[in-house]
Amino acid sequence: MGFIHKGQLVRTMVLVSVLVTLLLAFTLSTSAEQAEPVKIVYMTPLMDRSPDRELLLEAKAIFESMHPNIEIELLAAGGEAPYAKATTMLAGGVQIDVLDDTESYIPFANAGMVADLSAFIERDHDVSIEEIIPSALPIFVQEGRLLALPRLIFATGPVINRAYFSEAGLPTPDQLGDGWNWDALRNSARRITRLAADGSVERYGMLHTPIFQRLTAQMHQAGADLFDRQLQPTRANLNTPEVREALRFIAEATQEGIANRAGIRPFFADRNAGIHLHANVNNRTFLEPDDADTFQVVLPPKGPARGGTELVFSLYFVLKDTRHPQAAWEWVKFLAFDETFQQMKVRTGIIPGDVRSLGRLDEYLVGEPSHIAGWVLNFRDVALHPDNFSRYLTPAQSEIDGIFNPGYLKVLAGEEAVESFLERIQPLVQTALDRVQQ
């Protein structure tokens, strides 16, 4: 065995000492940096109204107890348009890290100002991309970048009056199963419709809400793809055989006298129809405890191409220029996926938008009146239909509504043919899309 020279030993010990000192200093520096208080500014119009304000204050307290080094500042929109307020504040150097306004998401995403959350969710051990409903991905993911996380899900679907189906000797849609399609819908509406002695309609078989953002469900069922993409579409595809078939189906039923346009309230209060095509989870406020056996939410009927309906997602997103991306991720992850917070959302009438919470929704609804819990759970089932699609997000939406809605009323009244209506509005809608691209 050889011997180590004394000078070499001293030099080795000094080197080790220096390395240990440097490593310790780095470790202490990193720990101090991680422990340094960080503030995340969360701008949300929800702070302008109750009970959302109280919900967020409670969420802030829970999150800050879990992350003592992260402070959440809740910033209200104050009645202003959130995007306008946010851009003004950002231009003035004011910090904003996280937002949840869908109308703001569109222009921020289009301008490349939204942070990519892909790396965060990929290395996170608590959540994964699979917890986002597949139909949300076309608006949450852009060119492979995950830009948003789900806040809530909102689906539109049919509700029926079971008593009228029984009176007409008809099977209910859940009893028909795969046989619940447009033909079954039309036949049911015919048999449920009742005429008064003077020939006027006393009870309609079917009611509908003939506006663009409701009838997209029927256009989808007919096989239509109304635009080239869900997020910030650039090309309209309205004048197609599929759209014509869907709009003709509603118009012909209306002109035949078995369907009529109407809001949802009379369906419950007056019991004036057997089916309303366009109910939603918020309509539970019209239910009485003894209505559970009368009114039933059912899956949308299958059209010529597919079933499903339109889903509206409210979302959370992080701005790209945040100085604290990891802390911002922790906050949006908590808002989108934390189980305690999802249960709190359900207490305020929200259906959370993540797969895990939707699977546990029956547990979260324990303690709710049975007629309310059943209504919410049935809309959860509507929201999980594999043929669903997410609402198209475009700044031109209000202009498109203004083009479509009054014109289609003339179609329902028999004053204009579906074909000429679509030929007329196709270029108008395309111009509206072109305008917001400029």
C-alpha cells in the first residue's frame, strides 16, 4: 500500500472543505429563494358578485395555508370589461399573473401572451392532461401548447315531461336507448301535441330556443363543422348540406305545429310541452321537490351523423410574462383540480370541469335535495357524452349572433327558405371573422 504525501493530503482536505462550503451556500441560497414570499395577482370578474366572491376568499385562505410563501391577491374587474382593464393595467406596469375570463382568453391567446403549461403538468405528480375532458382540448391546446385549465363545464340538453310521454303511451328517451334519435324526437312530439277545440295548439310536443348558440347542437348532430377550428376560427362553413338539414328539421317541426320557440320557464310553470330541447343545469331553480318524477334530463337525440351537444368551458390561464410561473401554476392547479375546492364549487351550483371531479360528483352532492342532485347528475352525464364538442371561441360571436338569430326567425315563420337564408348569411359571417383577424 502506498502513502499519501502530507502536502497532497492537506490540499485535498482544503478542496473538499471549499466544495462543501460552496454546496452549503448554494443550498441555503436556493432554500431562501424558494421560501421568499411571492405574490400572485389573480384578476377575475367573479370577485364582483356573490357567492363567487366568498368562494374565492375561502379558496385563497386554504391555498395560502398550503403554500405559506405564496400570497394570492384577488383583483376584481370592478364592472369593467376584464380584457380592457387587464391590458390597461399591464401597459402601466401593474402585475397580473392569472385570469379566468373566457372573453379575455381569446385575444391574449391570439397575441401569444398566454403561458404554456405543458411542462408543468407533465412533471406534476398530482395531475395529468387526462383529467381534462377531451372535448375541451381544442380550445385549451393550441399547436401543442396547453394554454388553459378547466374552471367549470356547462352543457345544454333536453328535458322531458315524463307524464306526457306516459299519457301518449311512448317510451322515454332513456328507455329507447340508441333508438333515441331525430325520428323518435319528431314522432314523440307529434303524439304529445294536443289541439284545443278551436284547432289552436294547447300543448306542444317540443319547445326550442332558436338562437345560434343553442342550435349549434342540432347542426353538430347533423354532421356540420361550422368553422375551421374551435379557438379563434378563421373560416365559416355555414352554407352546407348538414347545416341546411339541421335548420330545416327545426323549421319544419315548427311550421307543422308540433314545436314552438319558447323560453324554459313556461315549460316548468305552465307544463305546456313534452320536451324542451335546450335546457341547462341552471334551470334546476325552476324545480319543486315533487317534480323529480315529472321532469327528467335526457341525452340529446342522435342526428343523422352523431349525438352530443355543445359544451361551454370556463377556464383559468396564466400570462406568459408572469415573474413567478411555478407559483402561478400551483394556484391554477389548485383552482382547477383541488378536491376540496371542487366540492366548494359544487355548493354554489357549479359543475367542475375536470374528469376526476365529474366522477365524484355524486359524493359532492350528498346533502343536496334529491331532485336537485338528480338534475345535476343527469347534466353531468350529458356533459360526458363522447360526441360532444366545445363552443367555438371568437371575438366575432356577438356579431354572428346578430346576423343569425333575427334571420332564422323569418325561416321559422316561413318567410324565407333555409337555403336562401344560409346563402345570405355565409358571406356576412365570414366578413365578421375576417374583421377580428385584422
